[in-house]
Amino acid sequence: MWEPKTRVSINMKDTRRNSRKRRSRRRTNQHKLSVLVITGVIFLMTALVVVGGISLRAKEKSYLAQETELKKQIDEEKARSQEIDDMDKIKVLVVDDESRMRKLVHDFLSRSNYEVIEAADGEEAIDIFYADKSISLIILDVMMPKMDGWEVCRQIRKDSKVPIIMLTAKSEEKDELQGFDCGADEYVSKPFSPKILTARVDALIRRTYQIDSSEVYEIGGIEIDKAAHIVRIDGKEIDLSFKEFELLTYFVENKGIALSREKILNNVWNYDYFGDARTIDTHVKKLRKKMGEKGDCIRTIWGMGYKFEV
């Protein structure tokens, strides 16, 4: 009778032992599973961070590229605007072998919104003048190395009627007469007042580039006073730059005529057309804006240029 009891007792112990082992294995497996899950989550988060970082870096690069391109466009527009502003200025060539004298004249003319080009001798003056067809006036010293002012004036007069002011220390009557014989328009003796010189430049420019100074155009509520260099729209004066004034005057003088950009450049800017039509387009845009509703009188001829019609 004892043997069965003994076997039952042994079986119960084995059962408890096996149960503990199974629980231990389950805990181990659960731990491993937890570790795997945590590892997977960490890996996934790391991947997301990495991908997100790459995405952010890509976006940063994209934004940086856009910002760089925008800055480039802004710089180009500023440069273009400056170029247009410079083209609005009247160019004056100052020729003198004394650098201090050139600087003095340069400073005073610049204050009056002239664009000044300098030359240190006669030969350089000739080269600059024939290379730049937009020069509107020359201030020319007489006594210079290589080529004196008399000879420079004579050579330029063979091809051009550009206004010339002779600037010299020689103040005798025969010297002045010689200057006028060479084709000079004005004769200024040194020493001189820079303000008086600037006033003479202003007057000479007005006389030369106003064909009929008493002429006043009135058309469709637009009034152009060439002598006073004033434009009025419906009786109200508007502020135009020098080139805007000349451009509007040219349009009015050629009312109803289709004008090519090349023709406008050659007549208003007085230089050959080199392919940059935006110069005309930008000036017309600014002119239209200043003219308000009257700006519609300047009509675009697509593929060609512009026409003024009322």
C-alpha cells in the first residue's frame, strides 16, 4: 500500500517543478519579446529621426537655394534699376590734364545730376568720345599734352555738333576768338566759379537739345513745355526724369506712327541699339505710371515697339 503513495508524491513534485520551469520560460520569452518590441520601436524612431533629418536638410537646402535665387534676382533688378537711372543722366566729358581740376568740375556737375566721364589728355578724349555716342557735352581744357584742346575741338567738329566749352587759363581776346574759330560754343577762363560753369552747362544743354524752345505741345489733356522742361496732365504738373521727358516728347512728335525700339533708342538716347529692349520697356512702364490714365496713350505694338495715340 505504500508504493502508490510514494509514486503520487513524486509526480506532484515533478509537476510543480515543471510548472515553475514553464513559467520561467514564459517570463523569459516575454522578456525577449519586450526587448524585441522596444528594440523595434527604438529602431523605428531612429529611422524616423534620420529620415526626418534628411528631409529637413533637404528642405533647408531647397529654402537656401530659393533664397539665393531670390537675392540674385533682387541684385539683378537693383543693378538694372541703377543702369536705367544712370542712362537718365546727361553725360559730360571733362578733359583736363590736372586731376584736381577734373575732380572739382566732376564734383559740381555730379551734384546737378550729370554723369561725368574724365579724360587726362586730348588723345584719350578723342578715343572716349568716339567710343561713347551718348556724350552730350564736352568741357575741354586748351593746354594739354599729346594733343591740345584746339586740335581736339577741330577733330570732333568734323563729325559732331556736340556742345563744347573751352576751359583755359588763357584769357586774351585772340585766344577766345581762336576757340570759337575751332567750333567751341562757350569759352570759360580760369580761375572760374564752379557754380557759374554748371549754370553755363545747364544753359548750353537747354539751347542745344531744345530745337524750338518756345514750342509747347497740347494734346488730349497732355501739355509739354519744351522750354521749361515741364509736363502737365490735365493741368497738373508731373515729375519726369530727363529721359522720360525726351521719350514722351518723341512719342508726341511722332503721334500715330509705329516706332521700333531701335528707332526710339537712336533718337532719344542717341546711340546704337545693342539688343537690350528692356531699357525702352522699363522707361515706358515708368512713364505710363506717372501719366496715370493718360499713360494708355502709349500703346504697345507687339514684336515691334510703341505708338502714341489719343
